[in-house]
Amino acid sequence: MKKSIIDFRKMAEENKKIVYLTAYDYLTAKYQEKAGVDMILVGDSLGMVQLGYETTYPVTMEDMISHCKAVRRGAPETFIVGDMPYMSYQISDQQAVENAGRLTKEALCDCVKLEGAGPEIAGRVRAISSVGILVMGHIGLTPQFAAELGGYKAQGRSADAAVKLIRQAKELEEAGACSILVEGVPAAVGEAVTRQAGIPILGIGAGSHTHGQLLIYADMVGLYDNFTPKFVKQFAHVGQQLQEAFQEYCREVRSGSFPDDSVHTYKMSADEVEKLQ
Ligand code: KIV
Ligand code: NA
């Protein structure tokens, strides 16, 4: 049965880890649901690991809606979080509410996620949650703010910076966030944020103490190899397997060993074949 935010709160209280992965398409979502993943993020990492852009900036609402719909078709019984792409919420509360509404109403997401902290972002979280849409915050290494952070760098590595992150998490919680994702911080910071929060804290590259763990699926199956962050563990080498399968297909087609007409073709009676001659 599909888990709800109530279940995730309970899991956090009972110290049961929440398993969270990204997905971008029907087939991946289908296998994740079969595997028992608790929560799926259709991240705007879509731009990098599926659409081939160098950053997440070019991803549009239309891209997100199309991929969220595909993931929903693959995982009808899983809690799905739809990421709000760059410039879909930065401009105003109204823009943020409208676009969050599209992700839930058109794409059937259970929750939306947006990056950042501070009074403006807390205001967006308040506006979205006040119309009854679940919002997940995202702090630490936030790729949509990479320009401001000076690139894709670990965050919260000084005590001052860590205290600031803890304060940001509190502010987002007070603004109505149902959960917060913390990305790219030392384990001690992930632990401190988790200890002080009253909502489920999910981590990616934030150590083992958060209530749940997220990875980008294309990283953890060894599919996306342009860049692999330190916090990724590869559970498979799917990219290598795909390449080998494609190479074998090339070899067999070129040598004529595929297709084998005794196996890979439709049958026709000998009489009918005769008439063809
Ligand atoms: O877009 C995404 O997949 C994300 C994670 C990297 C945190 O936001
Ligand atoms: Na994202």
C-alpha cells in the first residue's frame, strides 16, 4: 500500500529508515516499486542524467510534468515527489503555488520539492503548504544555487555554517515543510539537523543518521558516469552491461548470427512457402 506522510513521520519516530531514490521514467519506476522503495523523487537531475544537459538549469515544467506522469504510471502505489525546476518558483509565491499545483494536479505527484532557504523560500513553502500541497525543503548543496555556492561543493563544513543549516531547517519546518532533504554535508551536520527536527529529514551525501537515504538512481546503478560524487555507492554496473549488450548485438547483426530463423521469426507452412518460389 502507498505510504503517506503520516507513515513517514512514524518511520522517523521509530527509527525505521526511509528508502528514497530518484526515477525519471516508467520502467525504472516500475522496478523501484517492485523492489519496495518507499519514496521516489522525480528530480530535476533529470536534466543531467536523462536529458544530457550539463546542469539542471534548462529543465522546464513541461519536462517535469511529462516525466512525473511516466513515473506515476510505473509506480502507482508509491509516494512520488516532483521537483520544482529552476525558475518555476523563484519569481513569486503565486508562480510557486501555480507550478506546485501543476505537479500535483496534472502529474499526480504526492509532494513537491524546492531548493533553498531564507525568508523568500520560506514564504514559498508557506504559500504552497497553505493550499494543502505537501512541500519538501532541500538545503545544503543545492544545485540550482550552484552559482552562489561557488559550484557543486560540500556545505556546512564549519561550525558556523552547520549552525546556519540547522537554523534553515527550523525555518522551513516552521513555514510548513513536511520533510527536508539535506544534501552534501558532513555526517555530524546531517545528524545535528536530524536530531533537532520535528519532521522527517532525508539525506543525500549527509551521512548515516538522517531518517532516510536518497541516491540518484543513475549513479547507484552505474549508469551515469560523467561525474560520481564521493557519497555514491555503485550497487550495479548497468552502463557496462548495456554497452556489452549493444556491442554483442552489433557483432551478431554484422556476422548474420542474429536473427536465427529457427527461433526469432514467424512460422509459415511449407505449402505457402512453396507458392512463394
Ligand atoms: O534533482 C535531484 O535529483 C535532487 C537530488 C540530487 C537531491 O534534487
Ligand atoms: Na533537484
